[in-house]
Amino acid sequence: MNILKKYWPIIVITLIGLGFRLSHNIGISIWHDEAFSALMIRYGWGEMFQRLAMDVHPPMYYIALRIWHYAFGDGMWSLRGFSVLFGTLTIPAVYLFVKESFKNGKMALWAAGLAAINPFGLQFSTEARMYTFGAFFALMASYFLVKALREQKKVFDDDQLNMPNLPQDIRLKKELVWNYLGFVVCSTIIVLTHYYLLFTAAAIMLYGLIYCVRYYRKNYRQYLWLIASSLLVVVGFLPWLRQFLGQLRSVGGSYWIPDMTWWSIPSTLWTILLGFANDTTKSSTQLWLVILTLFSGYFFWRFVKKTDQFEKWLVILAVVMPFVGSVLFYLKSISCGHTGVNGSLVCHGRSLYQDRYFLFAAVFYTIAFSAFLSELKNRVWARVLLAGYILLNLVAIKNYWAELNLSAKPGMNGAARYLGTNVEPGQRVFLGTSFEFFNYKYYEQTYYHVPTPPLLYTGGRADVSKMSSVEGSALLSNSDLAPSYAQYAHSGDTEWVVWTYAFGGNPPDVPGTWNKISEKTFDDVRPYLGTTIYVDEYKVN
């Protein structure tokens, strides 16, 4: 009862965050990336690691999700429930980190409250992917390092006063060992969860180095705890290093992320702070993005100026380094050449920039913004701004849910249900793109079976080695592939083709002897609002 009395505000905030994360969660149809997660954990452990090496992500999320599925299965509730769990745990993690770092209970509650209703964070609790998992452990790695460094500093100060081995120092030495161990474990988890978390891990370690330089100067012996812990994290990553280098080569051969633009970072800041997608081609939107970017710079400046605790630099680094890393990677990869009728110079680079990769930075951005609000001298004005910002978030969430209109957009779930009801023995289902093949395969295997396993039309490719990593070669087998439609169909057969315009898809190039009997459409919300899945029924002459 005492614990409930002491912590009831954060418990209530966490429960509110859980409620938001559960709402509409399984109403959204599973899409390509989530189906990749769901299907990958169905392989045996050895084959799963072999296939993960062919993908573009490290293995930790899949390991954890696979363990989770032993207890809860791999249905929709389980897959997304794993993301809900860590999305919800991120709320008290924010509270713990802020309270430990800034010794300010009000700031900690405000930060946790904003994390609970942040639309950007809510979105990824409805996806069976690694983003909420990584964000939680990034916060916990930061929390453990802050605690360890502070405990180490207290022991060091007592030693400097010629008072070693005080009872409290003996206790602190034990605690700092455990906190450094927590830092090692959480940091190893994040660098093996998503490659963008390498930026976050580097930011946390860089903060630790700056802390040591500030407080210990040339007393390098005090650096050993941080150096040893960081080396253990590197050692933890080494078993995956060979696979990582192979993935880099694979991605280089089949690239898909579009170029960065001047509006990439401002658009991401908008998404983090105020909600969902925006059309950056509109001049009115561009004006708002400029204003928001300037405002972000202002409140970060205020955060640095008004916050005394040195831990503010950890927050700044954790926000800034992923953006800096993505920009430097892009600038390094830019190549230019003359093209077009007039021989104009055109430059392109290899971008690693996607909004979702910045969820790990977003939790720290929210912390900085909460600190800015909570440290305003005028309490009335601060509370008005907080209430206004909460209202904006709630409106953004309401509008997002309304725009989804899930009752009218069943997506692949609806398409798979329709096929499961109508496909008869001897009939086949072809998928016109790998970007819809995996989510259909998940639904077909889990909920809506058809007599014959679905096939992926590949336009002549009969071997998975001819498929790219972007097409999901890590999950494909030769038995999944249909090099042509004609070789599987005979006169009098009824065949089904599923396709979409999303992901750059086009209508299927079926043989001229196939006559379309019917076409059903199923609107979807992912990979973006406006996606439509087409299910065509053909009769073969």
C-alpha cells in the first residue's frame, strides 16, 4: 500500500499509456515488415539465424520475440502485445531516467505523461517491430550509466578526502558494479536490436567519456570502469560482426530508401512533437516546419541554459547523434553526374533516413521538451503550455484514428479472409509482389487457409539467389516462387492474383488466355494511408 501511495501518479500515467496503446491495436492489418517478424520466428533457431544474416537488421529483437511466442503464441495479440509491453514500459523508464538524472519529480512525471500520449510512440506500439523494444533498452542503458557514474563519483570524492572504505562507499561500490553491468547488458541489447541504435549507444558512451573528462581530468584510472564496460559491449557485438558486414554489402546492391531533402529533419521533428504525416511539398507546411525547427532549437537552448545537471548533455547527444550520423552517411555517399537532355548536373546519395528510425531519439527529445516546460518560471504559463500540448497530442491521436477508418480498411486481413472463403481445391493464389506476399502468407498460415500454398510471381526468376534483400530473400524459398503464371495454369483452371500499387507495384502481367472474372478491393493503411490491395479472379481459357 505504501508503494501504491508513493507511486500512484506514475502508475496512473502508465495505465493511461497502456490504454492508448491497446486501442485499435489489432484492428490494423499486418503489413510486410510485421509479417517478416512473424514468419521469421517460426523457423528453427539455426535456420532463423542463417536467414537473419540475409536480412538488414541484427537479431536481438527476433530472439526476444521468439522467446515471447513460446508463452503467448504468434497471433496478432501476441506479436503486437510484445510491442505494447515495451511501449508501455518506456513510460516508467522515462520517469526513472529523468528522476535519477535531474532529481526533479515534477519533470519526471511531466516527461512520463508526454511519453504516454506521444502519437509517434503510440504508432509503433501497433507494429510488431523492434522500435519500442529498442527505445526501452536505450533509456535503461542511459539510466544505469547515470547511476553508475554518480556512484563512482561519490566514492572518488570520499577517497580524495582521505576517507576510503566508509560503510556507504562499500555499498556504493557494490551498486556501481551492478549498474555498470546493467549498462553493459542494455547497451549490448540495443546494438544488437537496430543499427541506428549504434548511434544511440555511441552517444551514451560519449557522454560517459565527457563526464570522466569533466570530473577526473588526467586521473585516467577512473576511466577504466567506463572503458571496460564499453569494451564488453563491443565484445557482445563481435559475434554478429561478420553478418553485419555481409548485410552492408547486400544493402549496397539493392537500395530503396529515397534521398534526403532539406525537409527530412524538420519533418521528423514535426512527427515526433506533433503527430503524424505532413505534405512537405506545400508552402504552408514548409513554413510550419521552419517554425517548428526554430522552436526546437530554442527549447533545446533553454534546456541547456536552465538545467544545471550535467546529464542534460546525455539527452542532447542521444537526440542529435542519430541525425548527425544519418546526414554524414548521406553526404559521404553523394555522387553527381550529368544527365537529361540539357546535361544538367544531378546528385544522389545513399540515404539511411526513415522517420521510424528516430523513435530511439524521440524519447530523449520528449524528455528535453518536458524539461523546458517544467522549468519555466511562470508556473501558470508552464501549465497552460503543458495542457495545450497534451490537447494537441490528443487531437492528433483522434484525427489519426479517424483517418484510419479501420472498419472500411480491412487490408490484407480482409483479402486473406475473402480468399480463405472462396479459393477451392485445385485453385492457386499468386502474389504479384513480395511486399504483399509475406503478410498474406502469415494470414493464410495462421487464420485463413487455402488448399494450395500461395506463390510469389517473380517474372522469370526461379531461384531465391536472384532475389534481392529488399524483396525479402531472407524469408523466401524456391518453392515459394512462380517464375511465370502460365506454367502453373491449364485450360479451365480458376486462378487468383493479389497485387497492389503500393511499393511501386503494377497490375499483373497475366497471360492473354486468362479472363478476369471479378476483382475485389481491400483498402489498407500500411505502408501508408491510401494503399489498396486488389484480389483478381481469373478463368484460364
